[in-house]
Amino acid sequence: MLVLASASPRRRELLTQAGYSFQVKPAHIPEDPRDGEDPIAYVTRLAREKAEVVFRELRASGNENEALVILGADTTVTLDNHILGKPENAADAARMLRMLSGRSHHVITGVAVVTADRVEVAAEVTAVRFLTMSDEEIAAYVASGEPMDKAGAYGIQGLAARWIPRVEGCYFNVVGLPIALVSTLLEGLETGSNQK
């Protein structure tokens, strides 16, 4: 049984679009970066912790005999190797958007797959170019509410698409789940279990 350890509607949509059957059980863990933690180490650690927490919870609730495959993911935006998480409020969202305006940044998603006998962790990095946004555009976008629950204060699949002329790498990574990487990890589990 594949279980997505995330409440993200975007991750649910992407997994469904890719043809996966799965259940959803969000993980609830602290998501603060550790002092000096590299962005890739940060997202892969959180992805793994989310998947491991949900695996333990499901095992403890009586799913010992079920072949559980838990998928955890965490996405962050980085600019000059500085992590931009989800904005705390509208002013914070506007601050992040001013930082991204007219520049390229990276979106990094850590992915973890946890089973009874294996843990696989990987990360996808995508470069995203932003056009210059005026103060009025930033204010209107923040007022739309769209930036508030997204790393880096924007959603490429929504209103922010108008300011993004170029993406280098996996588009779905920027939405929140690098589907090709997830598929590779899940297929690797199947191959590994067939070789035993």
C-alpha cells in the first residue's frame, strides 16, 4: 500500500495524474532548518522524517502485516543558498517575492520512500527564472492569498506563471513533487524486492 505522508493537494494531484493509487496520511513534524544546514540536506532530512513518522504510526495502529510504502517529500526555495520557506504573513511573502524578482533561484524537493526493510532518499533541483515584478504586482499577488502556503511565496501552477519565463529542470518539482524521480524510486523498490 502506497501512502503519501503529506497534506499537499498539489502532491496528491500529481501522484493521481501519474496513475498511482495511494492513501494520504500527513506527517506532523517540526520543519525548521538546523543551524548551518545545507538546503538539500534540509529537504531530504524532512522528507525522510515525515515518511518514517507515518510508517511508525501506521505500524503501531495495526498495519504490521501490510506491505507499507511511505512516500515523504519536502520542497524549499533557495536563493544564494538561503532557504525561503513558507511565508509567515503577507509582509514576509512580499519580502520573498522582492528577493526573487528579476532573478533566478532554485527549487529543491527532497523525496524519501520508506518500507519495512529499506529507506531511499533523493533530491531534485530545478532552476526557475523570475521576471521583474513591480511593487503593485507583488501587492496584488500577495492579496490574492496564493503565496501564503507555498515555499518561496509563489505557485508556478497558479497566478505566478505570468512572471516565470524559464524553468531548467523538472517542472513538476516546482509544483511540489518530481514525479519522474518518485517513479524511479518506487520502481527501484519493486526491482529490489524481485531480486531477493
